[in-house]
Amino acid sequence: MCTNASLISLKSFRRSQNISKQQTPKKFIDVWVMNEEEATELARKVLDEDRIIFTQQIGLEWAMPETSKVLDGEGRPLLAGEPAKVTSTSSLKSAKAAADDIIRAASEAGSGNLEQSRSTFGTDRGHIYSPVLIKSVLELLCAEADFLVEKKLVHLLTPLEHDERLLMKLDSIFKAIGVETEEDINRLTEYFIMKGDETNDSPSLIHPNQVLKAIRLFVSEGASPNRVLTQKPTVEFDETAAERDSGNDANYWQHLAQILPKTHERKWDALLAGIQKYHNVLTHRSKLIEETDKLQNQNSELRMLLQQYIGSRVNQDLQIPPTHTIPTEMLRDYAIES
């Protein structure tokens, strides 16, 4: 009886172990994806806060750190049955740097016709359209969307030359509408070309009154394909897939946890120390103001009490009234007649 029971228990254990072997990888993937989604969301929040601290608190220009490449999938180990990732596009030039190149190239080419919409410049440097055409689009964007630029900045940019002023305005507008890479500029240009003129040698731009509509359409039709996906990645478990290599797992999670560079972290610490000192100064000033208010109230009460004593009729019966011994300046301050 014991032998039969043992055999039955052993068979049940082996059967459950086989089921566990099949379910464990799938559970592992589900837990991985859930934790990865949470970790990447927190990492993006850290980078967003880092940008705010640099631009608004410290007043420095902020650029996406190299550590953010992990959000684009760099160094991410593949899960079981997951296809290999396409080469990361994080090496694309930023929108501001691309706009600078475009403005320079357009200035060198001259301000004649809009040239051909697709030129050798575009093929070699990642731009689909000619620099003169894109510059015309950017100038039209600045002219009609200048409300996205702070008035203080517009006033400060007045002494600059046209191209420098254009580039600084574009930087603010790009941030407002979500243009981050040179490919975003190409996509934005498509919305500024009249329909039907895309293949023409000299495409026509939309009317200035249609610029706001084009911007809304650009923003509403989705983010750049080069940005990090915020949606939960879909990974289907493949039972026939080979066992995955987990040697890079710890390194990947460590890179996610260290998304903020050490140099930025030191700036955070310095800013925190400065803010704490500033808070201590303000707290001390607040206490001094409270003490000053209390002293002023006490002084007012003493003035009133002294005025009552000095103005009392009892003083008239004295041989030497107090008003004869108090300096004239003090009597004048209290508006008392001697």
C-alpha cells in the first residue's frame, strides 16, 4: 500500500513538475514585462524631473544623457521567443542640432527657389527634403506659432541675428509640440506641404492660416516612432524556443536603476543643499519678522499706556509734573502738551 501510494505521489510530483516547467517561463515573462514597464516609467519620470531641474531650477541647457539608451532597448536581454530588436535609433541627431545644420546648409545654398524636395543633401544626411524647403517650413512655423515662445525670451532674442533667433525660437516650439529628432522634423515638414505636391520638384507650402491645423494634426497623429514606447510590450511565450541567456539580466536592471548620470546626481545634491540653506534663511527671516511684529505690538501698547499716564489729570496736582522732566522730542512724538 505504501509502495503504491509512493508511486502515485511520485507520478503526481513529476506531472506537476512538468507543468511547472512549462508555466514558469511564461510566468517569468509576465513578471519581467510588468516590472520592466514599471521601472521604465519611473526612469522616464526621473529624466523628466532632471530636465525640469536643469532648465527651470539651475538654468542650464539639458540634453538626453547617454544612460537613457537603455530605454531604447540597448543592452536589454531577449526573453524566450522574443525576436531580436531592430538597431536602436537613439543615435539620431537631436531636433535642435538638426535644425542648426539645416539652417546653415540653407544659408549656404542661398535663398532662391525651394530646390528639389528630395536632394542629395537629404539622402546623405538623413533629411528627406532639401534644406531650403525645410528652412522655409521652420520659418513659417516660427511666424505662426510664436505664441509657443515665452515673451521674455522673444525680448532677449531681439539683438540676435535672424538665423540665431530662428534657432532659439525653434528650440522652444519643438519642446512644446514634441519634436525631438531630425526624423520628427521630416515628419513635420510633410504636414506643411500642399497635398499633391509631395512628388513635385518645387512643392508648395500650406497657407499660413493652416499652420495651426497642421500642428494639431502632427501632434494628434502620434509620437515619433523613434521615441521610447510607453505601452506594455507584447511578448508571446514560445515553448519551442531555446533556453534564454540570463547572463546580462543583472546588468540591464542595474542600468535602469542608474538612469541618472553621476554628474547630474551631483547637481541634484548641490541644488538640494542650496535649497535647504535657502529654506533655513527664509525660516530664520520668518522668525525675525514674527519677533519684530511682537515688539512693534508691545511698543504700541507701551506708547498708549505712557500717553495715558502722562495725560492724566493727577499730574496737574504735582509740583513737578512728569511733562517737565520728559524731553520735548519725546513729548512731540506722543503728541502731548506740556
